[in-house]
Amino acid sequence: MSSSPQLFNTGRLNVLVGVLICGILVAFFIVQGKTGRELYVRPIAGLSAIDDAIGRATEMGKPILYSSGVGEMSRVATIASMNILGSIAPKIAEYNSKFIFPNWDPVVTTVAQEVVKEGYYKAGHPEAFDPDNIYFVTQSQFGYVAAVDGVMVRERPATNLLLGTFEAESLILAETGNSIGAIQIAGTDSSIQLAFFIVACDYVLIGEELFAASGYITKDPMVLGSLKGTDYSKLIIILFVVLGSILGTFGVDTLVNWFSVG
């Protein structure tokens, strides 16, 4: 016998089929969204409350404090946070609310400044944008927390938006915000830190709600189409898992074997 190079590993045919199905579903829903069909997304309380939270800060004449936590720009939760920031920046500009965003990472600072600046331009108020309100503090984890807590105590924001990558500092931030009476909306991809946010915040984005947030707020068909496509892909996988479990119980391993990767 002699070996020869192969263009395709047939033992991974199931992976190819899965990728194609997911891609087709995503493309289908994106096209549906762009042609005007409404793509339903279940109500998410934390996201529905963002407009009210921004309006509350405006009515009270107090600032809005935003934090993306202690994640670098390469972190998925930080990217999701920037997407959310881009979605709410035009609303903040429209209401002419003071916006404060202390940062842990200098790269995130630069990205956030550009994102908010674009939001102010979209709202037609470029003159209201102040880059000095979005600033770098320190990359010391608890030094950053101390700085943000100090801003909360001095500025007394009416609304705290804690969305991004949070670790041990989550409860310290949330408790300080709770002590000054701010309405708090939080979200992170860390299941451990979610517990602390749930205790101390008014609304919490749980699990993938953080990643779906920008599409939910803006109703962008590209984002919603991707969301719907991946959700249906997960549904198909769940159905196959249930069916495979039932067949496996009766000794039929065909479906289980098909899902094994060679």
C-alpha cells in the first residue's frame, strides 16, 4: 500500500455539511431581513430598559457612566460592548446627556472614542462630542476599579452601563453604583461574574443576550439574520442530539457514529 495526498478528509464530511447548513440558514435570514421581513427577537428586559435609563439620566441632569471592564479589544465580550456602544451613542447625543467612559485598555479607549464620535455624527450633533470624556485610566485591575468608583461617587451618574469583560471587580463596581442610587444595566460573558451583577444591578444581560444586543437595538438585518441563522442551527443540533439519544437507547448507533469526527 502507498499513501497519497488527499484534497478532502472524508472522515469530516459531517463537519462540512454542518457548516454549509449553518451558512445557508444565516444567508437566508439576512436576505429575508434585507427584503423587509421582520425578524422576531424575543423581548430582552435589559435592552428594552436602555432607552429609559438614558432618558432618566437626561431628566435628572446627571451623567451616564459606561464601562467595558478589563478586557482587551481582542476579547469577544469587549467587541460586543463596542457594538452596543455604537448603537446607543446616537441616542445619548440626541438627548444631549453627559457621557463618561473610563477605560482599562488604551486600545479600547481609542476604539471607543471613534465609535462614540461616529454616533454623534449620525445623530447630527458632532459639536457635542467631547473625546476627553472617554479616557484611559490604568491597566491595574483594582486601580481601574478604584478610579471608576471614584468617578461614580463624585459625578453621581444616574445610569451605569457595565457591559463587556468583567472579572473580580464586578461586584465592587456594581455595589458602588447601587449605593449611589444609579439604575444599572450589566452584561458579561463570565458566568461567575453574572451572579454578582444579578445581585447588585437592576437588569442583567445573561449569556448570549450580550452578543445579540446590538442587533436588538438597531434592528440591523445583517446582525439579526446572523442571530436567527445560528439559533436555528442550534435548534437542529439539539434535535439531532435528542434523536441520537433515543436511537442509542435502543441500540441504534448510526446517528451517533455519523457525528463522530475522523
